Amino acid sequence: MKKAILIIQCKDQKGIVASVSEFLYSYQGNILEIDQHVDQEIGMFFMRVSWELDTFGLKREEIEPIFEAKVGKKFDMEFELFFNFRKPRMAVFVSKLSHCLIDILSRHYSGQFDVDIPVVISNHADHKKVVEAFGIPFHYFAVDKANRMDVEEKQLELLNQYRTDFVVLARYMQILSEDFIRNYPNKIINIHHSFLPAFVGAKPYHAAYERGVKIIGATAHYVTEELDAGPIIEQEVARVRHHNSPADLVQIGQDVEKVVLSKAIKYHLERKILAYRNKTIIFY
Amino acid sequence: MKKAILIIQCKDQKGIVASVSEFLYSYQGNILEIDQHVDQEIGMFFMRVSWELDTFGLKREEIEPIFEAKVGKKFDMEFELFFNFRKPRMAVFVSKLSHCLIDILSRHYSGQFDVDIPVVISNHADHKKVVEAFGIPFHYFAVDKANRMDVEEKQLELLNQYRTDFVVLARYMQILSEDFIRNYPNKIINIHHSFLPAFVGAKPYHAAYERGVKIIGATAHYVTEELDAGPIIEQEVARVRHHNSPADLVQIGQDVEKVVLSKAIKYHLERKILAYRNKTIIFY
Amino acid sequence: MKKAILIIQCKDQKGIVASVSEFLYSYQGNILEIDQHVDQEIGMFFMRVSWELDTFGLKREEIEPIFEAKVGKKFDMEFELFFNFRKPRMAVFVSKLSHCLIDILSRHYSGQFDVDIPVVISNHADHKKVVEAFGIPFHYFAVDKANRMDVEEKQLELLNQYRTDFVVLARYMQILSEDFIRNYPNKIINIHHSFLPAFVGAKPYHAAYERGVKIIGATAHYVTEELDAGPIIEQEVARVRHHNSPADLVQIGQDVEKVVLSKAIKYHLERKILAYRNKTIIFY
Amino acid sequence: MKKAILIIQCKDQKGIVASVSEFLYSYQGNILEIDQHVDQEIGMFFMRVSWELDTFGLKREEIEPIFEAKVGKKFDMEFELFFNFRKPRMAVFVSKLSHCLIDILSRHYSGQFDVDIPVVISNHADHKKVVEAFGIPFHYFAVDKANRMDVEEKQLELLNQYRTDFVVLARYMQILSEDFIRNYPNKIINIHHSFLPAFVGAKPYHAAYERGVKIIGATAHYVTEELDAGPIIEQEVARVRHHNSPADLVQIGQDVEKVVLSKAIKYHLERKILAYRNKTIIFY
């Protein structure tokens, strides 16, 4: 079913839901999903609404301007419009650990992810064969301290060339520059292998082992300029015991990472995430 | 904050959200929460909407008739209106096992449950002292095969006398008659100590032990005439291992029962449950 | 580290642990892990013990006969001896759904599974390319009602030829004959896409949807002659909501299936499972 | 069944299991449970073994000295001996929030905890009536900055007087002095309302809300001189969403706190915890 998805945020006011739903109804829109959230503390209103396109009384290109004129302007809304039949284009970055990468490829292969993957980019050549077996181009960039900024420039070029909508860091062990990140605001999803905010930075499983925690976790978040501090999209945990070595924690954690990262990607693909003030609203 | 809650179900049609939200807006209603669900398979629409009462332009007693006249009639809606400051009255039935009972009393005592508990009813005298320490009347009915129907009659009378809105079976080990159940349609919440539909009926923990399952569970559901087959409200599980005896399973399971039952009660109190066709929609 | 693993079961008697540990100590065995379980109900004793081989005072081929003579005979033990450097050989059967298959291949590829995969067998040709990209032979058998028994015979031959130790049914949608199963007693691991014993048989996600459960699950078990009734190895669950369609349940469930099946395989590979009386003891 | 429980730690050496099990066998000891753990990193050996007392060939008071002479001395062991029929005596400290307190009283009331509770101590008078309804003495101490140390002294006296074995801080909102803590090394269990090491200190639910985490947790740990940094005994988590206020997090978290604290108490009562180097080994 072809559908339109509208994401809205504005100051909280009376009559928003009435105006939006009245607008859709006036063009015979059949609402499929409607979710709203009011952050009482800061007085902000957030909404996601989807409706059937085939029976809708506006042409696709008319929706945005007419909505702005009739509704958006009145409430001073920021809004975005998406169509579910326009597949987003997702680039995947990976280093040596393949579990998240192959999990993503597997979901793409089986049709679980409604996405195009134009390219996989890595600072190691290892996974070229596997990636290409799934029919996806693989680009290898040797990175060292000296060429780091040059490589980023070439990667950005490549992403542009492939018309990339968003980027997934599937255990990519390079820190991206602020410049790079500014090109994809709330459009780079990282998987961090701890239950944030615990164990920020390198070697979180070893830190978890040292502290003697009974549960480990993983966190998917949008990348911001501060390391591991961006808006959290999804988290999950797994139980560990005293006899589990740091190597066991790595293995147990990898299963959590895969599930958490794939859920974050899915929410992003389905336009279910609204990010604001370093938090996310997720209408699942 | 004083609020009104409206629960709606009707055939799915265009314009329902617009009509309801327009209605609220026309009387200066400030929507706090709005949730809807469309069951595509059967073409039914379900909605829960809440709004602030203090600034609303209708008197409490006017809301129902005017909503019916302006909106309900048009869409042939079934709807119910609640006010959050009118506390529901909940009777608790219990037999010998006290864990669910005391958990409920504890939540009531700490103010977690916004409910009145006019009475606890039991077929054992054991917990009289504890119940009364929490300031709640305790009624003991000796039940046997011969007097079962008489007791039920007296219990119904008592429930009426206490103006009971709904009943919680907190491990009440008597099977209620169809007659009794018909007095409280979707208003009797039972906790069954298995992950339904597995292990219906008596001694589910022993059955789970025999089968060698690795996870046990508990299920809160509305009571219907068919045993353990009513609409499921909430379920949760806990992990068990080969060295756990049936007695261990009972203990491990009790923690699950408490959490599951209390969540079901909370959803019910907050008017978040819509039951239809032996299923529940829960807008949490 | 090279290690030996001994799996023991016998009637419960005094002095078993003393005898086994005394035996190992008498040949300078350094115990790494020791786990035991007594089933009080049936009076049976189960044990798993592992120790370092390099410093052990017996040659590999001497261990079994000398242990039998000195310990096994006295307690009338059934026991099995394994060496962790002899990789088991695991054949994977799959039909159309690829998620479990690729998850297994991914774990093998990253070195998480200490196993050889000599062959993948399927009744569909679909996944040939992907399987071969991971360097594993793929055999396709067209199966229909008429040739079913012939195909099984050829499959058994193939398994023999590849010196297969055990078989994993990674969503293989054919029912194996009793004959086939008898060739691999407690050596065929199946993943069933429900929380057994709920929803035995076909289309469990649809049945779960119909019943309106709030949690779905998956079960890995050894295959026995009775469908979906063999000893349960591992189970896990995931939460679902009223707005999830049967198709959503399928997707949510697939993540559970992958984790459950991979854990069962790992326990099997590490010789941590003792199966008896349609149950499993798992020393994890 | 009357049983003895022996907890051992020493440098890892060959022959420990053989010596211990041989010792028990030599006096007709029937081993019920045996668990061991070797921390390879630091070369330490840990063990818990339990056996039937009624058929054991040593008198209770002989076990310790004879074990020391025959086994302990040889391996330079630290060990402790417990008998399951000598109930530990547990004092409970609480402030205003009653959920953990009543959960503990409920488990004691139903016989789930094999413990004596000689006294509940609080810095608020609120829960006197409820505690006494469960038949347990309640002592109220008004605490302020000025009298803090005097109160602690009186509390210690009271604990002595009641022959207290260990202390549970069931949401006790006073920080205990180092002096107090030194009286009960690894014998004070605290419940912290976050998933440590995230959100150490005051108001963790509010901090979790600010950070926008998707999962909150609770941690039971032994109290050491450093705040919220002692050996972790148990942790658990619960999922939260964007629409949950800090007050919701408090409520959701309380259910986790109850379960985590009660598990920690149970492990402690059953002598399943070995604490060393700011970690715990838990033989569950």
C-alpha cells in the first residue's frame, strides 16, 4: 500500500490534532497511524501521521505546499513529508568485526529491510568477498593518522555519488570528524557496545568485566560531535555471570549489538524517530 | 490534573479522528493523549483520547450527550467516558497464597494505584490480620462443593453493597460460575500462573517442570466463561534451569505473577484497555 | 588450550565426585570446569568435567579404557569423552527462509562457532550463491510427496560421506521420517518458531496472533519421533503489541529464532548438554 | 533436609576438588551441590559444596577443625561452614519509600525467605503500623546532621542486641559512615536505583530521564566505603519510552528494585555469594 508519512514538531497549542486531521479528511485522506507526544516540561508538540496515498485528493507534489499554507504556517510547524515507496539509501561502514555487517546484509537479502544499500565502506579489505556475494559494492580505504582527513573527504564524495540518505556505523572503529558528522545530522547511526551512559569509549566489555556487572548491553544512537553522547535510539541487555571472560562478554554482547542496531535502522527507515534535545521520540 | 478519558470503538471510516479532535477543539479541549488502532482484518476502529477538564467548555454531565449528538451518532460509535478523579472501586479475591494480595496492598498503600479497595474476600481466614493492618475490610467465606452457589450469591451481594467496579482474582483458587462472571463482563482480572496458552488449568508449574521448559511465565486476563481462555492483558516470563525443582518454579513464578497482575490492574485503572473478540488493545 | 571433556551419567551414589576427581588428580589432571546435577526424583547423577590435556599423565587413547576400569565400572556409568580440538562436523538443512542459515554462516565466518560445516542441504535452490560465498558446499534436493523417502536416503548418504556429527534444521520445512531421526539420536537440533508447548505444528505466529498473546517465542530442541515434542534445549521470547500483524510477528520472531538456535548449537558444540527422559541438563 | 554448606577460597592448585570430595566421602557425606570457579587471571580457586548432615560421620562441631587439619591447611584455604537450619538474622533499614520493605516482609510472611527479621529500623516513623502487623519490632530514629553519628552508635548497639548477622538497606536514604560499614564487611546489602555504574549517587531516575535512556535498572550490591561502588550482586532492567515522565520511571523502577533486592537477599541467605576484589561469584 502506498502511503504518505508526515512528521511534525512545533510549540504545543490547542487545535493541532484537529487541524491536521481536518486537513487530511478534507482531501479524503484515510489515516492509517497517528501518534503524538507532548513534552510538558518544555511545551513542545510532536506528531507522526500516515495515510493512504491512492485515494488521497492531492497530488504528491502539492501536499507539502498546501499543508504549509493551510496548517503548518498557522502553528509555526517544522515538518517533513515521506513516501513509503521511495526507498532510503543507506551506506554501511565497517571495520574488522563482521557480525553487524552480515546481519544487516542478511535482513536486506531476505527483504526485511525496505532499503537500498548502495555501498559498504571499510578500513579493512577483509569482508569484500562476502559483501559482493550479496550484490553490494565494497570500497576499501586504508586509513592511518596521516591520511585520515583525506580519506574522509573521499568517503563523503563517494556517499554523495551514491546519493546516500543516511549512514550506519556497523562497528566502524574510526572516529569521524565533526566536519563529516555535520554532513549527516541525525543521519549517522552508531552501535556502541555498552549500555550507555555506562562505559563510554574504548573496550567497554573489558571495563564491564573489571567492574563485575551482571548485565551487559548495547546502545544504538545518532552520532553527534561528542563521543558516544548522541541521542539514544535503542538499547538492549544480556545477562552475564562470574565465569564469563571478557572474550565471552564480547560474544554475548555481539548478539545484543545486532538486535539493537537492526531495530534502530528499522525505526529510522519507517520514519518513526523524532530527535530533539539529545533525545529521541520513537513512535513504535 | 483533572482529565477526561474517552474510549471509542466503531466501524472504520474516514474522518473519525478529524471529528473527534474537532469536537474537543470546539470546546477549547487540550488533548493530552491520543491513541488509535485500526484492525484492518475486520475493519474496526479503536481510539482513546484524554484531555484537560478545567479549561474545557462543557460541564461534565453535558459531555456525553453532546458528544453522542455531534459525533457518536454519525459514526455509530460505542463509547465510554471516564474522569480520572473518580477512583474505581476494586475488590480483591484471594485464597492461601499471599504474594499477589500483599503486592496489591503495598501498591495501594504507597499510592502507586489510584484506586479504592473496599474489600478483600477469601475462602481462607489466614490473611485477615495483614489485610486489616492496611485498613481494608476482610470477608471470609468457607466454601465447599455444597455451598458454592450460595457463597457466590453472598459475594455478589457484598460486591454490590461495596459498589464494586471490578474484581481482581489474586490467586483465588475457586472457579467462578458463568452467572457470577456475567455480572462483571471484562471486569474480572485473573492471574494465571503460566504463559498461556501453554499449561491451561491446574498445576501449571508442575506441568512446565515435567515438559522441561527453559522459561516459565504468567498471564493476566479477563475472565470469561471458558477457563483460562479470556482476553490476555499482560504476560511476562522468567528463566529457569534444569536444577530448579517444581517448588523453585513456584517461587520464581510468583515474582512474575506479581508484576504481570499489577501491570494489568494499572492498565485497567488508567482505562488503557479495549477488549474485543477475545483480544485486548492496550494503549500504553 | 587443549582440553578433555567427560560427560557422565549413572545412578546417584556416594563417592562419585571423589572417585572422578581422585582419578584426574592421580594423573596430574588440572580440573578446569566441574558441574554436576542430581535429579532427586529419579535418583540419577549427571556430571560434566573438563581438564587440561597437555599436563595430563595419560595418552589420549588410554583415558577411556583406564577411566572405565578404575571408575566407570564401579558406578556403572555411561560416559563420553571429547577433546576440544576435534571440531564437530555440522550439516545445516534449510528451506526458503534464510535468516537462521545466514546467522549460522556468519558465526562460523567470524570464528564464533568452533565447528566445521561440510555441507548445506536445501529443498530450494535459492540460497546456493550466498552459501557458496561463505565457502561451503550447497546441495539442492527437489522434494515432493512422491520422492520424499528417496531424497532422505540420498541425504543420509551425503551426510555419511561428509562424516557429519550432527544436523541443524535451520527452518527446514520438511518433516523428517522416523528412520532418518534414528540415525541421529539427540543429534538433530530443530528451531521451532513458538514458545513450546504452546503452538505446536504449522503457522505458530498466526496462531499466536489469533490468540492475542502479548509475548511470542522460539524453541530449540532435539528432534524426536513426535513432532515438536523432543527435549527442549533453549527458549527465548519477544514482546508484541496489538498493532503487530502476523507479518510483524514473523519478523520479530525471526530475531528470537536466530538467538535461540545459535545458543543451542553453541551448547551442543561445547558438550554442555545432557539429554535424558525428554529433558535437557545444560551446564552453562 | 539438614545440610552443611562449605565455602572455600584459596590459590588455584591441583587436587583441591579431589581432596574436598575425598574428605566428605571418607565420612559418608552425600554431596548435594558442588560448584567451583577458577579465576584464571589471578590464579584463585573458589568453591561451594553442600552435603546431607544426618548421614554424615562427623559431629557438627568436629567438621571445622577436622576439615582444617586434613584439607584446609594443606591448600592454605580460607573457608566458612554454614548449617541450613541456623536461620540468619537480618535487620532491615528503610526511609520513606515502602515498596522494598513490604516486599521483604511479604516474602518473610509467606515463608519464601528462610530468615529471621529481628528488627526494622527507620529514620521516619511512617511504616511502624505495617511493620508491626507482620509481627516485627520497629525502631524509629530521628536523624539530622547534628546527631548522625550518635544515631549510628545507637543503631549498632541495637543490631548487636538483636544479634544481627547482616543488614539490608531497603531504600534507606542515609549514607552510612565508614565506621558503621566496617562492622559488617560484605554484610550490608544495598539496593541502588540505577543500572550501575551508570547514574551513581542521588536521583538516578531523573538523570536517566535527562539522558534519554531506553532502559532503566537497579543494582543490589554490598556496601563498601566508596558510595555505590561495592561488589555487585544482582542487576535487572526495565524498558521505558519517551512518554514516560521521571515519576513514571520511579514507578517502573520500583518493580525492578524489589526483584533485584530480593534475589540478592536470597543468594546471601543460601550462602551462594563469594565476594572478592570488588566482584561477586554467585553459584546459582
